[in-house]
Amino acid sequence: MTMRLHLVGAIFCGAVVAAGAPGDVWAQAAATKASVPQTSTTPAPAAPKMPVTEGVEIDRVVAIVDGDLILDSDVDEERRFTELQPFRDRRNDFSRDRAIERLINRDLILQQAKLVPDDPISDADVQKEIDGLRKSIPECKNVCDNNAGWKSFLAKHGFTEETFKARWLARMQVLRFIEERFRMGVRIPDADIKTYYEKNILPEFAKQHTAPPKLEAISDRIQEILLQQQVSNLLGDWLKSLRAQGSVVVLKQGEVAP
């Protein structure tokens, strides 16, 4: 999240605004006040009025996660980043509230990941995933075959190669942490796989009057589905616990940071 420290002082007032008064007005006011004797018979001159200009909001705090700021620009970046996910559910429109929740969860996970010693993800691994992504985005077909086309495609979505690579690295760090913390300890019994097959797979193929695949042929896929469900449940409970232990503040429109 860019330039956090530079923006904190102004952002805590709710927004960063651009003032329109020249600095020498304040110098002139100070000189005038110093040259006039301050007695009971001589009132101090009134301070010069600042020119009235319209403030320009640059960014706004939408949430604070253990001191880390989430800004409006982060929410917009999340929207643009989501648009580049090739396997997202396109039936669901972008939700600002859900995006803020994802950013809060991401911050919580990344903060915890920093506490666990681990080998850094290499640039080569990040680039390898991005190269695969370029081939998976439908809008990228016949456009992103070369670096110039890829740069142009990213620019249309508000990213440079560097900013997108940093965002993808954060995604990989989150996924690796979830994998290592939750997935390794989860075991799916064969009985659960069989139950899922009988209650979900068989009825679905029966509706289509189609012969179902053998359990043995899709048991790995069923196991993956059940594994993801358990990991999702564990992750949800863990995130709730982190929120209860730490400090997460979500600001509504018009509210200012405490």
C-alpha cells in the first residue's frame, strides 16, 4: 500500500486535500504581528484571510488493520485486480464491501505470515505464474503474446508490470501461508468422499439422464473439494479470532480515523 507514512497525518483527518494559499501569506502575517506592539491600547491585527479554494480529495482511509491503513485506492486496485482473474464468477458484480473484507483478511494474513520464518518467493516463481496467467485471461488472447501487448493490457487496467507483479506476489504469499498453516493437517476420510459422491454426484447425473463416472475416477477431485471446504472453514474461524484479538476498524463514508 503505497506511501502510507507520507499520507498518515493528513489522511487521519478523513482525506488529503490540496490547499490553494501561497506560503508567503503566512510569512507576511508573522512579520506584521511581530512589528506591532502588543499592549492593552493597541489591538493585534486580524490574521489575513486565506483564499477560499476548493479542496481536492486524493485518498481516504476505509479501514485500519492493526495500524495498517486500507485506502480507497486499495479498494479500486482490488476491483481492477479482480477483473484480471480468469476463473472468477462473472455473474457476481463487484461489491465494495466484499472487497474491503478481502483486503482486511489479506492484511491480517500477511501480518501473520511475517511472523513465520520462510524462504522468500523467488522472482522466477512469480514470473512463471504470471506467464501462465497471460495465457488464461480470455481478453488477453492474441493480445498478450508479446511483452508490449502485455504492458498495454495491464495499462488499460491501471497497472504497470512492476505494480502488478507486486500484487501477484502478495497473492502468492497469502495462498502459501494458508496452504502451510491449514491444509497440511487436514485429512479427508474415504467415507466422506463416498458420501459426497452419493449425495451430490449421482443425483446430478441422474437429472441429466447420463451415466455417472466411477467413484474411483473422480475421488481425487472430490477429495480436493472437501479439502477446500475444510480449509475455508478453518481459515474463517482463524480470521474471526484474529479480528477479536487485534484492532480492525472499518470506516463508513464521512467517518474519520480515530
